[in-house]
Amino acid sequence: MHDRIIRIIDDHAEALERLRQDLVPLIEEGAARMIDCLRAGGTVFWCGNGGSAADAQHTAAELVGRFERDRVGYASVALTTDTSILTSIGNDYGFENIFSRQIEGLGKAGDILMALSTSGNSPNIIRAVESARQKGIVTIGLLGRDGGKLKTMCDLSIVVPVVNTARIQETHGLIGHILCDQVETTLQ
């Protein structure tokens, strides 16, 4: 048990080191794009499946509510939260369209779609990115492994280059918090 716990901690530390070495400029660019979007009156939309859905909800909440400072709320929506919308779209149009249909109805040019996928190959996230691009919405992928299909589809891809899903999601959570910090300290 002890050795396995140490290995998990070491794997987490390795993922964070990859973040430090390779991804800081991409995170800075993502934060700058979010800041520009929000300054212009746009909305930051978030989507993901499973743990990535939880990360999407968490980060959208940090922007609408507050991260570390009292300030005005920022326009941010997790497309993962409305069970009536998700189940009606899933039933009528298929699960692969649960996010793209919301982007079609809610998004506008100048908004941002934050697309979370540990594999980079989730069909419903791919469709959401396609829908967003058709509407002139900036797409930012928080991805894992090699980035999958989404790596080349997104306007900006932040790829955590490890294979373990839990380590990718942990790192995505940290990236989300960094993005919130940058938005909040710049726009306050």
C-alpha cells in the first residue's frame, strides 16, 4: 500500500513538472483569450464528460461566483449542468450532440468554449468544438495524452502529456485554478 501511494504522488509530481516545463506559455495565452472575451462582454462555456464535467462545473462556478477575491461575477456557463437540457438533447438528437446543440443555441462569435477531454477523442466534445468554430467561438482544449483529434481542431490546445486519466484531471484542475487567478487578478 505504502509504495503505491508514493508512486501516485510521484506520478502527480511528474505531471506538474511537465506542466511547469511545457505548458506555461499556453496557459498564459488561454488566460489572455479569456480576459479579452470577458472584457468584450462574451461568455466562457465549459464542457467535459465524467471527471472533466466536474472540472468544467467547478471552474465555471469559480468565475461566476468568486475564486479568491470579491468582485463582480463573470459570464461563464458549464454546459454539463442542466439535466433537462442534457436529457432532452440526448434523447432527441443523441448523446454526441448534448454540448454542440447548447453551443448552437447559446453561443455567439467572440465567446470561448473550454473543451475538456483527457483523451482528446470524445465524440460529444468534438461536435461541440465543430459547432463553436462554425459560430466564430474561440476553442480552447484542455486535453491529455497526445491531445487526440481535438489537439488540431482547437484554436489553442493545452495538452497534459501523461497517460493516467486521474493525473490529467488533477492537472486540468490546477490549470483551471491558474486561469481563474489570472482572470480575477487582471479584471478585478
